[in-house]
Amino acid sequence: MAVHVRDEGDGSFHVQAGTLSFLMDAADRSADGPRSADLLLAALATCTAGTMRAFAAVAGIQGLRGVDVVADAVSATKPQRLQEISLRIAIRGDLTVEQIAQLTRAGTHCKIHNTLHREPEITVDVVRDLSPGD
């Protein structure tokens, strides 16, 4: 899994993720493109909803019509980061309290949620040039 980001020179960045490409804005811009924190929140929300839906299918939970998630964050400084992330989840469908609890537990174990809780090792290598395949 790899994502390639190229600086466009105007404060925007071209992102290539598999066959998908799009523009992002630098953190201090107020343009229309998403910023890094937006994508982190989107990744967490999507991963949570997708894991809940997949769990419902595997567990045979009938009646789930959809999972909607709003991810919100509070920023902090020193160091600059997202200090607090909250998820509000709406589960659409005719489900029991126990089924909702099962889905909620499953959602909190998605890959992005697990990664944020278990601080991955991050390595940085600086090179002169990157080809798109790198």
C-alpha cells in the first residue's frame, strides 16, 4: 500500500492513491480541497462504517440499512496535532440493542482506529527524486 504526493508549487498537492488521483491543500490554506486532517478523519469514519457493515454481513445481522458517521476533532499545539477525535455514528435499520452494541464494538476495531491507538513506527528517508512507482 503506497500513496504518492507531489507538490504542485502553489500550496496544493497532487495525490495518487492506486488509480485514484486528487488535489489536496496545505494545512494553512483556505481553498476548496481537503486538508490532511480532513482525510485522516474521513479515513477513520469510513473505516469504522465499513467495518461495522462487514461485521453485520459476517455475523448475519439482518436489517442494517446503513451506517453514517460524523468525525470531528479538536486541534492542539505544541506539538501541532489532533488532540481529540470524536465519532457520532447513526446506525440505520431495525436492530436490537445487542446488535447495535456488537456493531459498535466491531467498528472500534477497524484498521485506522487500531493504528491510531497503537502508534505505528514511522520512518523518514529523504531522497533527491521520487518516481511514481516509488
